[in-house]
Amino acid sequence: MKLPDFKTEEEEMKFWERHSVGDYWEDLSESNDIFKRPKLKPVTLKFDPLVLQKVKMLAKKRGVSYSAYIRYLLAKSIEDEMTHRTSR
């Protein structure tokens, strides 16, 4: 199968929602894009042991480290807070 030429990114996203990349494997090429992870600043936080236990359980269920899961939760919460504050 031949990959179509997409006019917009939205058109491409809709295409991949309905198709499998496996059907177009021969048409794909390796990307030269480089993704740099931002440098992280270490901080110390104190958690209630029960809360930390729950965080670790949820992180394990999602297959990520608990520190990565805490970063995700904080980032999501901050983004939600900023979105709600600007829309008021």
C-alpha cells in the first residue's frame, strides 16, 4: 500500500486513527529527529506514607516509576489549574 500525501497534520491524524502503521511498514523510513529530554531539577518532598504507597501502586499499574508518575500528576494538575484560572 502507498501512503497518501497529507495536506494538513489534522488530515494525517484522522488517517492514522483509521489505519494501522503495519499496513504501510515498507513506505516508512527512519527519522533523523532528535528528542532531547529536559534537564530535571531534583527536589525533596515529604509524603504521608499511605499516600506514597498509593502513588507507587498506581505508577506500577501504569508501568512507570513513581517519581515519573508524581511529575506527571503535578504537571497535569498545574496545567488544569492554569487553564481554569484563565477561563474565569
